[in-house]
Amino acid sequence: ETEKKEQAAQKSKDDYDIIFVDVNDLEKLDVCTDVLYLIEPSSIKLKKLMLRDKHIFDKLKDKKIILNQSLISDDEVKEFEFEAKTKIFYNLPPINDRDLQNSKLPELIEKLGFTR
């Protein structure tokens, strides 16, 4: 499974401007030019994350953390950043991935530096 992900990422890398690949548990990230760390800010998901690795936010310092499927406000994001001692790159609400015209993905892609 891991080898298939690496091969797909390497093969497609030159064909497209943007490729999103789920690299959970992938150790070799050199096939990626940018890595986004998606975190769901629900208390249940955060508790599971902290149980798996209580130093996760120390490890993700200076990484691009995206709050995924997030319903929290900008003020709550600031509080989250303060409590976790980290910086959030983007706060992504739940989106319909089939309706790209009304989604926040174009805004995220622009923030990543891709504009047309």
C-alpha cells in the first residue's frame, strides 16, 4: 500500500499543478513538494490524536496545519493556536468535494501559492 502511494505520487508529479495524496503513515515524504497536516478540531478527534502522540504539536511546529472539517470561528482558531502553542495555516470548513465552485478549496489552493 505504501509503495503504491509513493509510485502514484512520483508518476503523477510532473503531469499536474496540484495533486493531493493521502500520505498517512508514509515515512518517505520526499516525493511531495509540500505536506499539509489535516487535523479535525473536534474534541474526540483531538483526544485520539493526543493519546497517540502527546507531543504531536511540538512535532508539527512550523508545519502547515489545516483544521479540517472545522466549524470553529476565527476567535476559536486563535484560542486553539494559543493552547496548542502552534500556528494554523488554514481553517477548512466541511466541504462538498463534488461542488468545487462553492467550496473553500480554491481559496486554500491560492494560499498555497497556486494561482491562475
